[in-house]
Amino acid sequence: MKIRNDKDILRFSGIAVLSILTGTLMMNFLSGPTYFGIGSILILMGITAIVIAIIAAATPREDLIKDERSVRVNEKAGYHAFVILLLTMALLQAISMIWRLNFNFKAVIPDLFIVGICSWILLRWYYNRRGDIV
Amino acid sequence: MKTRIKELRARYNLTQEELAKKVGVRRETIVFLERGKYNPSLKLARDVAKVLETTIEELFIFEDD
């Protein structure tokens, strides 16, 4: 596996390290629960950014090119994920009407969000693998 | 749809990666094109034909032709 160390990767990693450092300093030198909260969020963000940077560095540059096929794959997957999201909402509504459940849509919004994101990721992988995007 | 990309690529001693770089797409796209599993845009078809010094008609063969 070849790890890239170009300008973008280094810049992103630098921001991540800076975020972790700021978070650590904030947690150690400033007192109060607010600073502790902000510090821990900064550290968490920094760690996430480092993981993203490592994944991006391990991915060959040509895999990141947005060519017409990848754009079509993204568009098709996005459209179908949106349809799945709408169907899931319609199904939930139908279930709540048939069984007369006092359904609170606000409570399931995070779950619907996860359904949408997961379908998009899975469909994108599937269409990318299948190839025959028209 | 069948293509002659692989044959012409071999004639010019080009790898899939080199051809992909020349036309500005991912290697995967060339792989699917060669297998006849991807329907390219007119622009991409023209670009590939240009690199392989041929015409679109000679590069892509349709079953009903």
C-alpha cells in the first residue's frame, strides 16, 4: 500500500494535530465544564480528521478523480436513496394509520437519516461494482 | 456493445492506467469500457478514439450493426 504525502494530506493532518493540541491545552489549563466539553470535542474532531487523512492518503489519487462514471454513480445512488427514504416514510405512515399507533415522526428523524445515508453508501458501492450505469 | 479498446490499446503499448490518465478518467472506467459494460458519453468516446487514433465508429461495435 502506497501512502501519499502531498500538500493537501499534510495540510489536513496539520489542522487535525492543531485541533488535538488546542483541545488538550484547553482541557488542562482552562477550568470549567464548558472548556472541558469544547476541549473534548476538539480532540474528537482531530482524531476523526486524522483517520480521514490516513484513509485519503492510502487511496490512490486516480481513485479520487471525479470522472463522468463516478458522477453518474453518485447521482443514480442519490436518487434511489431518496426514493428509499420516501418509501420508508410512507411505510411508517401507513403502519401508524393501519394499527392506529400514535406515531411521533420527530422521534424517528435520526433513524430515517441513518436509513438515507446507509442506502446511499450501499447503492453507491453496488452501482460502482456493477458498472452498467446508463 | 463491444469495443476494440483493448486491441488498440495493446497496439499502442498503453496500459489501462496510462489510457485513463490521457483521457482524464479512472482506471475502473476504462475496465468497464473494455468489457462493454459502460455506456460512455460522446465526449469520452471521442477522447478515447482520439488517443487511440481511430474513429468512434471503429472503436465501438453495436450488436445490431
